[in-house]
Amino acid sequence: MKFFPIVYLIGILLCILALFMLIPALVDWFYGGNDWPAFLGSSLITFLFGSIAYFTAKGSSTEHLELRQAFLLTNSAWLSIALFGSLPFYFSEINMSFVDSIFESTSGITTTGATVILNLENTSYGILIWRALLQWLGGVGIIVMALAILPMLSIGGMQLFKTESYETPEKVVPKAASFAAGISIVYLTLTIIWACMLWGAGMPIFDSIAHAMTTISTGGYSTKSLSLAAFNSYSIEIIITFGMIVGSLPFVHYLSITKNGWKNLINDDQVKLFFTLVIFVIFIISLYLYLHDVPYLKALRLASFNVVSIITGTGFGTSDFNSWGGFATTLLLILMFIGGCAGSTTCGLRMARIQILVANAKSQISKLIRPHAIVISYYNKKPIPENVSESVMGFFFLYILCFAILACILGSLGLDLITAISGAASAIGNVGPGLGDIIGPSGSYQTIPDIGKLSLCAGMIIGRLEIFAILVMFSPLFWKN
């Protein structure tokens, strides 16, 4: 396998990341902060390594990347950004350890939203906007990867979502680049719209921009320690709620609106399931809170925002849902595994895979009743190919296995059952907050041991890269010519 094309592309990626680091440097300087030199230094280091990689492999052909090269490129890209994205945290005045810096950066680029920073109000504007920018970049990155690269790699049933322009695995990177242009325009436009709406709703301009980026990316990093609860605004919560939903729907349908209108979006089975599930869970939790002496309008407000925040993996909070009781918190824990739609900024199992799993289960039941019948499973009114069903079943098994292993690792470090289980679910599902007093909505991951933080980082990356892209690297066959 030729590595120079991958080194060449990683070099370009790092140089672009170095340029993005200048944005928080400028913001921090503008607001009179002291962290802008940390961003300049981090930018220079990142640009230096990127330039070395670029010129070392310059001239390498990237026109015909093999599938193995595409796997390696995908993993290397996210790991490189997580590593170099941690430099501003490490060099800043908040004195974060190297492990904490890696954790914060990984949580950002994977749009998880878990944090080790205890007091965001005392954090510089540069660091705050860098956290938001990491999540924004990670959000658009996962869309492009999910719609342009993963279908070519047949990961976890993603081959169902090939677009007409990407029917073959050849020239993966050039096609992803051209596809990214359209997605990026939509993504940027939505971010600007939401920033303007939040500003109009009374949120300060800096907070509006930061929260718009972390809303559309379903990341969940806030500029306040209390998250959205700090603003205590119903209008802001409504805008954020709809923003999280927009980020959870297939972005490829947004591209087709100009040609086909809203037809593709409305008729997509996974979109229908997503809205049905969200409305149903909001109703159930609202009723549950109402029966526990919470006024119904307040119960509806709390349930609507936090259910959407958890199922989309955003992680914003307006209330400490640990105090809602066992039934509500258990239901929210289950939602951490689900996620939004395929081709969105969310993670988790996602609606499409759940529908395929349900369709396969129905087929198996039908075969038990009628052993000699030919039963065909359908998704979006189309037969599900056998290789897709097998891929989804394998993905589901590995997803649960990785969750169990991560939960056991956290439990072995002395963490209680709730923290270990919810922390693992939150990391694999890229949600952010967990349950319990330590990592719940009102807590942070600061007190988690370093080994636990690194394990959680691995969980975030595995969850973000759809598991197969990571685990295939551990196969000896992958490295054989």
C-alpha cells in the first residue's frame, strides 16, 4: 500500500487547520485576551508539520485511492486533527494537562461535547470560539465522510446512501472534495441563519455565533457552564431545538431542495421515524414530569429541549435531568444509543440502521411462521440487499461490544455503575453529558482518571468513524499487499 498520497493529503489538511487557528487568535486579541499567542504558536507548529508532510509527498497521485488507502486516510485525518487541535488548549492560560487537552480536542472534533473545563465564564474568548470551531469543522466533516466516503467502504450499511455521483469507489477523494463544496455552502448558510436568529432572540453576538456552530453540528459545546440554562430564554431554546433537528436530518436532501423541493426529505422513511420517535418520547416524559408535580407547560418545555438534545447527540442542557427520576433518566440513557438520521451531523445507531434491524427481525419472525416462504425486507420501499443487512447486523454487534468494553474499563477505574455505563454510552454515541453527579449535565469529566479519559477519547473516535473504519485497521489482512 502506498502511503505518500495519504501523507500528502494529511499535510494539506493540517495546513488548513493551521489557518483556522488564526480565527480564535484574532478573536482573542480583539477581546483583549492573553491566549492569542498560544493560537499563533499552535498554528505555526501545525503549519510546519503540515508543510513537511506536503512537500515530502508532493507529486503523489491522489486520483485513484484504493479502499485501504481511503480507510487509512479517514482514520489519520480525524486523529491528526484531534492531536494538533489540542495544542491551543495545552499552551493556553487555562493550564490544561496534555491528556485533558487531547480529551477536549477529541470531544470537539467528534462533536461529542464532553468537557473537562470547570468554569467556562473564566475561559478566554479564543478558547471558547476554538471549541465551537472544532465542533463546526467536525460536523461538516462527518457529513462529507458519511455521504461520500463511507458508502464506498460499505461500512455498517452506509452503501444504501450512495448518491448518483458516487457509485464507484474510484477517485474517492476528488469526489468527496467536489461533494463537500455543495454541503459546505448549505452548512455555512444554516449556521449564519441560526446565528442571526439567536442574536435576534437576545443572545450576545459572540454567544450567538458560537452556539449556532455547535447547534447545527449537533456538538453541544456552550460558552456557559450552565449551558443553555444560563440564558433562561424560551425563544432561544425553541431556536436551538429546531437547529438541533435541522442538523439531525440528511443533508443530501437539503441539496436536492432546489431541484425536487421538500419531497425527498418528507418521503424519507428514516425522517418519518425520527419525528415520530421524538414526538412520542417528548409526550411520555412530559406526562411523567407532569404526574410528578411539574406544571405541564414547564414539563413540555423541559422534555422537548432535553429529549431533542440527547437523541441528536448534541448535549445542550437546560435542566439537571438526573433529578427527574428513574424512568426518565433510563429513557434518556436509551436515547443516547439511537442518534438522528444517516447523512446528518449526528452519530449513534441512527434511524436507518434501526429500521433495517427491525425489518430483519420481522423477516425472521415471518420465516419462523412460514419456513418455506420467501420473505424480503424493505427500506424506503426498496429491497434491502443481503450485504447491507449483514453489515448492519455486524455494526450493531460491534457497537454494543465496544460500549460494553468501554463501560467495563471505566468501571475498573473505580467509577460507579451509572457513571461507567452512561459515560460509555455518551462517548460511543458522541452525546456529551452522561448521568450521575460526576458527568451529568451539571458536572464535567475533569475528575475522570487519565486512563479513563483516553479510553473515552478512543470511544468517541470509534463512534464517530462508524466502528468498522477503526477496527479494520487491526486486521493483519489490511496491511498485507
